[in-house]
Amino acid sequence: MDFMTAVKFCFNNYFSIEGRAQRSQYWWFSLFAVIIYIIGGALDVVTQLPIFYMIAALALLAPSICVAIRRLHDKDKSGWWLLIAFIPLVGPLYLLYLFVTRGTEGENRFGPDPLA
């Protein structure tokens, strides 16, 4: 999946947690979010109005959570595993491990393999 396809898919499925997301979809959307955050922060500095970053963060909150849940589904994990990030140090590292490793091959309880 390329950059634009991943971003379009995530915005088309703004509130959808159904299915699975392959690694490229998750990481391309994460890169898009970082770019938007940087632009929003730069606009805040230039205009001296601390609103653009907040708008960007609110606009990207739901699709970021949903694509992370779909990424966990690819690993055959429930979306509730996102809460492991609240465990200091170990939680975010384990979540990063889940996000960078390949998903389960073949169909799992959340749907067909997105790479197939």
C-alpha cells in the first residue's frame, strides 16, 4: 500500500475498527499524522495562535486510534491492547513491537489477510 492509498483508506474508514490493517497502512498514516502535526505546530508559531496543532490533533485522533486497532487486529489481538501503552516503559515498547512485526498469516478472527 502506498502513501496516498493508506491516507485515503484511513479517512474513508474514519470510525471503523472492523478488519485488519497491514503494516504499511499503519506506518504511512502515522507519517502523514506527523507531517500534519509539524505543519500545525509551525502555523501556531508563525501566527502565535495555539489553535492549529489542536485542530490537527482532534481531526486525526479518531482515525489514528482506529488504524491502530485494525493493526492490532492484524496481529490477532483485541483493540483493548492499546491500553497497554499506559504501563510505563514496557507497555509502549511492546505496542511498538506489535506494530512493527508481521501480522498473522491467513485469515484470523478479525478477517482475511490484507496481504493476500
